[in-house]
Amino acid sequence: MSTANPQPLWQPDPQRIAQARITRFQAWAAEHHGAPAEGGYPALHRWSVDQLETFWKALTEWFDVRFSTPYARVLGDRAMPGAQWFPGATLNYAEHALRAAADRAHEPALLHVDETHEPRPVTWSELRRQVGSLAAELRALGVRPGDRVSGYLPNIPQAVVALLASAAVGAVWTSCAPDFGARSVLDRFQQVEPVVLFTVDGYRYGGKEHDRRETVAELRRELPTLRAVVHIPLLGTETPEGALEWSALTAGDTEPVFEQVPFDHPLWVLYSSGTTGLPKAIVQSQGGILVEHLKQLGLHCDLGPEDRFFWYTSTGWMMWNFLVSGLLTGTTIVLYDGSPGYPDTGAQWRVAERTRATLYGTSAAYVMACRKAGVHPARDYDLSTVKCVATTGSPLPPDGFRWLHDEFAERGAALWIASVSGGTDVCSCFAGAVPTLPVYTGELQAPGLGTDLQSWDPSGKPLVDEVGELVVTNPMPSMPVHFWNDPDGRRYHDSYFDTYPGVWRHGDWITVTSRGTVVIHGRSDSTLNRQGVRMGSADIYEVVERLPEIRESLVIGIEQPDGGYWMPLFVHLAPGAVLDEPLLDRVKQAIRTQLSPRHIPDEIIEVPGIPHTLTGKRIEVPVKRLLQGTPLDKAVNPGSIDNLALLGFYEELARKRA
């Protein structure tokens, strides 16, 4: 990485800098809490990590966080893992998410869009009423603080209402998208033992209806802790026997009652990809998510009551939870339920146009697909309200930055491009959007406030302008409070803190430049990330290897230099089996129906064998590195492999592809 100082692709004008909420926050924090008044964002960031407790105290005051019981101090213990945030405080996330209803009752809180691309509003008063009604019904069903409530739902208003009602009663929300097969859902929900399941009868995607009633019936059979199932007839079917009707539970006119819970009380459970077994059930807290998302959305994304926030996502991805938190800043959020490319590649731009979005978020892969398909967003759609296009899911390549910039520049618009990077593990961004900083091609603008993000070498030495491991050296409020069913915290510790004791290692390769920007080089582990939806290889193996012809398999996801994502599946066949068209079709069909249509491999390749560690684990990361062009002697420790000769096949394949 060169230390040269290139010209920025975009620079905020003085008016934008002056009007940015982060500018006003810095001036206020300088007056009230000793933050630096000069030096712009770099000085503010340095203060926020050096004076961590003062920063978070200032942030809760700036956003008027309502502590029904005051906190004893900001950080009771700052050790990682186990940091104790705002001990003694009580509050409620849903109460803050619905605060705007008091002043903006008849304005839209939600804009729901399906594949017709016709926005349908849900007002703040209607959202609050439905949450109040449903929260009362959940309490009547015996749901108590700490109980788990699950949703098998697409990105529709009912999912937002169910999440907020669960939070209002102090229950713990968890969701999966309905394109997940039953096994994927059960691997997640069975861990947390939900007492209520909200579910649709099916969903629409790509112009087709997908009936999920059989899957729902299997979920009901295999989740014995369920006390109630709530039916949402998205496809218009009758309520199944023993299920409750959504419309009946949300018909009341009941003022919501918000359970005041401890700051670290669980808000929701998100899931890791399950690369080496069952997905990790990641528990994040009501207070931690509240303050972290206020920071990210209210300061970094510069969102407020006049904004409309659209991010293409599903309920199985942390970006959906992040999108819902737009309500915390009084922002109207856009819920798009449908294919990202239906009826044509420009679909998401059309949604941004129809909803008058001011911040539009998508995946880097979608941006690159638009570029390849010859889509001209600023020419073909009225995107005059869009102030920022943000991307995540994978690094946005330099060509993607330039294409977005040029498309808007041709129409006389200067576009703020925010490539952001974080993770399910913190349900937030480590680095990304800063409205007052320039944008450099291929680079994230800066680490987030309160986040001491660094790049480290294997010995723990910080690196500048060199590739290293992404680490965070101080606690963030949205870091998991624990994993579910991890009583001694061992799995949590081993996931992030076994490489550098007391320091969070995330599993990304990054460069922190001498300009203070950040470059993401992709995962240093083997998570599969397709269209922003993460899945672990273990899920793929379980399905594929049920087929008698498949002895063993290996799946790799590789970020391409052009922004694409290549996902080959290597199969070691059983004796006598042939990788012919019928077998190829059966493998694809098994993955499509049992897991996810988004994770059908790009290629299925027969191999002479699958390499393992000496303890019998498939070696995914070394194979990924080989396929990315890393020499064999640098990609793997030869002494750790059971059959080193097998790696020659992958090395040769990489050479041919190059």
C-alpha cells in the first residue's frame, strides 16, 4: 500500500461539513466534555478512544438517552471480553425507537415496497399502536423478559412490529429469512428455544410465489418450546390449526408499555455463519445496540427526521437490524421485500427513486453487477434526493467507486460514497462513513468513533500502510454480552480473543493508511458471503454429503478483483460415482431447497481428495489462499496437513485461472 497522497474522489463542501450532525456534536462535546474544538474528525476520533468513558457519556446526553434508572458509571469493567457498560442503568430500546411518534404521528415511519415497487406507508402513530397491541398480547401469552421470540419472516412491516413488541416486553428477538430451509432455521432457533414463532405462509421473489407452509409445519414440530405460532398470510392462505392470526393480535388500541431492563439485557440473537459447526448464537444488549446505533446512524450516517433510509437486506442479515434502528433517529425506513434484480438489474435504484431515499445502502456485488449490465442510475432514475450511497457485504473495488462517482457526476451531482465494514458480531461498523471527510478510491473513510481500530502483525505490532489483522483494542457497547449456551464463555473467548489476549481479532485483512483511511482485503477466515448473506461451509457440507455419490466436499468463497464473488464447490466422489449432469442438478437442487438459493455454487469441480488438518478438519483458509494466488509455502504450514500432495490440485487450478 503506497503512502502517497492521491487526490480524493469526493470532498464534502464547507456547507455540508458545517451542517453535519457530527460537526455539531463535536462543538457541543468540546463545550461540555472537553472534546477538541479544532482538528476535525481525526481529533474527535482520537479523543473518543483516549477518553472512552467521557465520549460515551457525551453521546448518551447528546441523543437524550432515557435512563429510567441512572447508571453508576459508564464502564464498570473495561476488560475484553466481559466489559460492563453503564452498570445500574435501566432503559428500553423500543421506547427510543418509537419516540418520534409523539411529534410526527401522521408522517411515515415505514415505507414498505414489494416487487411492484409501489411504496406503502405505515405512520408513526400506526406503528406505535400496533406495537402496543402486540406487546400486550405477548404478555397475555405469558411472554416475560428474557423469553425468546422468533420470526421466520421477510422484510415486511410485520417483522419490525414483532421485533419492537418483543423488545418492549423485554423478550429476546431472533429472525431468519423465509428463503432459509428448515435445517438452517432449526440449527439457529433450536439453540435459543423460542416460545413464540411469527411466520408467513410464503414469500414472493423474482416474480414468483414460494409456498413455505410445509417448512413452517416442520419448524412447529421441531421447536417443542413454542407456546404460540402467529400466522401472517402474505400469500393469502388460511390460518393453520392452532395458530393465531396476526390481524387479531395487532387490532387493539393499547398504549405500549415498555419494560425497563438493565443496560446489558439481551435485545436480540444474531447468528454467525456456522463455518465449523452450529452457527454461533450472538447475544447483543438493549443498551449496547441503542447507543452504538445512535452513534452510527445519527453521526456517521448523518440521519435525522427529514431522511429516508433504504438498505437492501433480508431479516437473516444484521443489516436488517441496523436498518430498523434508523427509527432511533426519527428517520423513515424503507423495507424492500423482493429480489435485488427484479424485474431488471436496476430494481434497487427504482426503489430508491420511488421512496425518495436520502441514504441508499446496497452490496458491493450489486454495484458491480449494475456496472457490468450497463445500468445508468443517475440518468435513468430521479435520484436527486440521494445524498449517500453506502455499500457493505464485501469490499467495494476501486472500479465500483469510480463508476458510482462518474454516473452521478455526469448528472452534475457530487455523490458521497460510503463503503463500510463491520460484522454480525457487533451489528455495526468498525470503519466507514464520515460525512465530513473526503472519500479516496477503494478506501473506507475512517474508523468509527469510540473504536480503536488497528492493523496488527502476528506478534501484535501495529502496522501502517501494510496489510494486517483487523483488531479493536478497546470495548464497544454492541460487542456480544455472551453467546447463547456458552456458560463459561469459552466459545466467545476463542472466537475473538485467542490470538491477541484482551484484544478483539475480527478475521479481516486490512490496511490502515497513513491518511487514516482503511482498506479491507477480505476475510482472513472462510465465511461464505453471497449477496450480503453469510453462510458457513458446514451448512453446505451437511446438505451435499447426504447424497450417496458425494464422499466429501469443500466449498470456498473468494472475493474477485473486479468485485465479483467466485464460489466453487469441490467434491470427492464415492467409488463408481460420476459427476454427470443429473448429479450436478441434484447437488444444486439440494442446496437450493434445503439451504438457500443464493448459495448455489458457481462451479462444481471433482477433486482427487479433500485435504485436512492432522486433527481431521477440512482446511478451507489455506485452499482459499492458494486459489487467490498465494504460493503454497506461504498459504499453509506443511506440517499441519494430512496429505500435502492433495494441495497440488488446487495450486494448479489457481495457476490455470490466473
